Amino acid sequence: MSMNKKLALIGYGKMGRMIAQLAPEYGFEVAATIDLNDEFAKASSCDVAIEFTTPEAVVGNIQKLAAMKLPTVVGTTGWLAHMDQVRATVDQHKTALVWSPNFSIGVNVFFRLVREAALLLKDEPEYGAWAWEIHHDTKKDAPSGTLIKLVEEMKQAGYARNIDVGSNRAGRHPGTHDIGFDSAADTITLRHAARSREGFARGALKAAQWLVAEKRTGVFEFSDVIFGKTKT
Ligand SMILES: NC(=O)c1ccc[n+]([C@@H]2O[C@H](COP(=O)([O-])OP(=O)(O)OC[C@H]3O[C@@H](n4cnc5c(N)ncnc54)[C@H](OP(=O)(O)O)[C@@H]3O)[C@@H](O)[C@H]2O)c1
């Protein structure tokens, strides 16, 4: 009998395929792949699911997976306006969900660095701020979920002035995010540049391992998985 845990992949596009390649390294056997119009019953014997689909599909998929009590990692972006509904569904079915607009460890460190910079500059009115990102031209949502989260981190740190937000979509770029602060005296630019999708896939698999091992219920962010609940 295999010792591997059974993984369901919801969405078998660029991210789903990358995760399938790396899954055995994390002790997972891909037991079900579900793309548009596939039956979710295929996933009923799985231990955990990873969902990378589309902003239009993700909330319905989360509801189906929660009703099956299948702990789920959600990488799809562009659905945060529905967070209250998702939280209620996960709580109602006493299951678990880990989400992040970005499953790279480096970006989750970047979130904290940006938060700290915003805190230090919130009372320095000569500094204006901008937030910018570029991704491949097949990415559907703009600005990216990661950029929205970066801006949110800045606001939560108390940076109340305008933050000028911009996005580009071109070529095959896996994702670069810049946060800048500019004054008459100087400019600070903080940048995270992804080299490939591999870091996102590895992070999602790490989150799936955590869900299987911890058997927690509720909604968690990837930062809870990698840093614990230590957010300040
Ligand atoms: N959080 C992160 O770290 C991270 C990293 C990268 C990407 N993302 C996000 O993850 C999502 C997917 O990215 P991707 O690059 O893998 O996109 P993609 O290559 O377009 O793949 C999406 C896949 O989902 C399938 N799909 C669509 N509707 C579905 C449904 N109702 N049920 C099941 N599967 C469905 C699509 O099938 P069809 O082709 O048949 O329509 C396609 O195979 C995007 O929202 C992207 O922004 C997040």
C-alpha cells in the first residue's frame, strides 16, 4: 500500500501541471485532476486539494470542496471580495482552507518588508508612493492579487496617503512587483521578481502538507503556514 497522501488538483493549467510534476517530492500522489466541466466526485477519496483555476470559477469550487470536507489550498486570485462568503462556507462545513495571492516564500517576506517601509514613511508627507506589477499576457486579473495585498499591507501599516497603482500584461513574464517611495531628495524601490512558477507550486505543496499534518479547521493564509501566527 502506498504511503503517499492523495492530492486532487482543481484546475489543470499552467500551475496545476507544474504542481503535478513536483507533487511526489512532497509525498503526494495526484489521484484526481479536475478541469472545467469535470466531476468533483473524482476527488472524493483524496486527502487534500489544490485549486488554481479562474476568478470566475474559484468560489463555486471552494463551496463544492468544502461540502466534501476536503481541506483545500487556493492559489487562484481575483476573488477576495467574496472572502466573507468563503469563510462562512468553510466554517459551516468545519473544514480548512489556506489561501494566498502568492505562494512564494520570498513574496511573503516581501509583504513584511513593504509593511515596515510603509510604517516608517507614513508620517513623512514628502514621500509619495507607487505600486506596480507586470505579468504574462494570459493573466486574467489586474492589478494582481499580490499587488492588492501589498497595497493593503501598506494601508494597514498606517500609510494613509495616495498610492498610485499600475499594471502591465506582456509576453511570458512570471511576475514582478515593485513598491516605490519618492521624495525630492531620493527614491526607494523595493522589488520582488519571480524567476518561474516553480516557487508558487512548491509553496502550494508545502501548504497542502501543512493542512494534512495539522488537521486544522478554518481559513488560513500561507504566511500562517511559513511564519506561524506572528503577524505584528
Ligand atoms: N497564488 C499564487 O502563488 C499564484 C501563482 C500563479 C498563478 N496564480 C493564479 O492561479 C490561477 C491559475 O493560474 P494558471 O497560470 O494555472 O492559469 P491557467 O493556465 O489559465 O489554468 C487555469 C485552469 O483552470 C481550469 N478551469 C477553468 N474553470 C474551471 C472550473 N470551473 N473547474 C475546474 N477547472 C477550471 C482551466 O481549464 P480550461 O483551460 O479548460 O478553461 C485551466 O486549465 C490564476 O488566478 C492566477 O492568477 C496564483
